[in-house]
Amino acid sequence: MAYVIIRALAPIFVIILLGFWAGKTKMVDNQNVSLLNIFVMDFALPAALFSATVQTPWAGIVAQSPLVLVLTLAMWITYAAIYFLAVGVFKKSPQDAAVLTLTVALPNYAALGLPILGSVLGEGPSTSLSVAVSIACGSVLMTPFCLLILEREKARAAGENMGSTLSMLPVLMWRSVKKPIVWGPLLGVILSAIGIKMPDLFLAAIKPLGLSATAAALYLTGVILSARKLKINTMVVVATVAKLLIQPVIAWGLVVAFGIQGPVAITAVLMIALAAGFFGVVFGNRFGVQSPDAEAVLLLSSILSILSLPLFISLTSGM
């Protein structure tokens, strides 16, 4: 199992290291990555997420509702706790806290979901469906929280007098929904729900764009990291422990509380037990927000998940 986990993590580290090397050697301008960021956030990732959701049958999504429930609650609880801890205890700015908490709360479903889940439950349509639903769940139900905070602080920094956060909410929601990274997977879910099937020619046309998403995002992350000095502090340690141990325990508790058993229970716990995802770091860069803590958690959790994942795989074997 350790080999399976290392094999799943290897591409992540290799691509991040390539981006890091390219930035350090100035092959790529690591101080100005706006063009690469636009490609990743407005084209590649939305295409990948739209393809995953629109091709997922609505009946299959409904059947995965217990999984969606556990994943959503585990992510929301973690996001709320880490955000208020970062702002209230560690005195981080709202932007920094938003990027950090999204990094912690949203696991790396895109890169690690299929390899890990496939090694435990076997590769097949049901496994692919579970991973697709997990990705859609994170994209539609998690990323808007981060975007709302980033948009709010951006508006305040620009001197826009929009009143309280509550009064700003409709405008902020609209700004978030307008972003392809949000409406891409959301549109896919809506089309699936009303039974509209996209033409095979269209899906084939955007497939290469979607296939480039994970690699491009990881490469961009490496380039971003090459311009920073990573520091491990108390906030990083707390966030990493929360990601690798506390959040999966929350998912476990929810599974027991709702009486969920079998493959769905195993999937819910293992999906949450994955290392931190890269969405937070990439989002932050798009808004000009640097979060050294989020970058450190991204790398540290990816390394330490080699130890934590086998633990939860063993614990879920009896479900």
C-alpha cells in the first residue's frame, strides 16, 4: 500500500519540482505568472470539472448523496474552524486565512482520488463516479467560500463602499459565480440534472484542455513556490495536523452518526484523508494574495500523507 501511495504522490512532486526549478532558474518569470494562472483557472480546470460533472449521470449523483453529505459537512466544519482559528488566534488577514483554510479543507481529489480509491476498492465505473462527485462537491460547495472572502477584501481594498458583508453578499456571489472555476462544474451538474447530454464532438474537443488541468495547476504551484521561502510555524503545524488527522476523524464520526456502511463509508473517509489540495494557493495567486502558510501545508501534508493514509486505509478495512 505504501508503494501505491508513493506512486500516486510521485507525479505531484515531480511536476511541482519542475515548476519550482523553472522558476528558480528564471526559465519562467516567477514574479509574474498571471498568464499561466489565467490558463489554469479560467480554461483548464473549468474544462476538466465541467467534463467530469456533465458526464456523471444524475441518478448516479443522487445515489452518491450520502457521500456528498459527509464530504460537504467535513469540509465545511474544517473550513469554519481553521478560518476562525487563523483570524482569531493567529491574527492572519482574511485573505490569507481564506487561502489557507481552502488549502486545508479541500483535499486533493483531482490528483490523488482515483489512484488511492482505485487501489482500495478497485478501479471501475463506481470508483470513477465517486471521485467525479467528490471533485464536483468541492468545486461547487467549497470554493465559493474562499472566493467570497477574496472578492470582499478586494472590494474593500479598492475603496468600494458596499456596506456590511451581508449587504455585499449578492454582489460578491455574482462575482464568484461569474468565474469559470465555479460555473464550469455547476453548469455540468445542472445539465446532468435536466438530462441534457453534451455532443461527443464537443467533449472530445475540450478533453485535451481538461487533461492538462492537474499538470498545469501543479506546475503553476511549483513556479509560485519558487518565489517564496517556506517556513514551518505553529499555524502550519496545526493546519497540517487538522488536514491529515482531525478532518478524517470528523468524516469518520459523520459516517458513524449517519449509519453509513460499506464502500460509501470507506470512500467518504479516504477522500477526506487525502493530502491538501492546490486550489487555495492558485486562487490566492490569482488575487495577488501570498500565503506562505498555505504553501507550506500543501507540501508538508503531501509528504506526511504517506504515513497518514495507510493508517486510515487500515482503519476503514472493517467498514
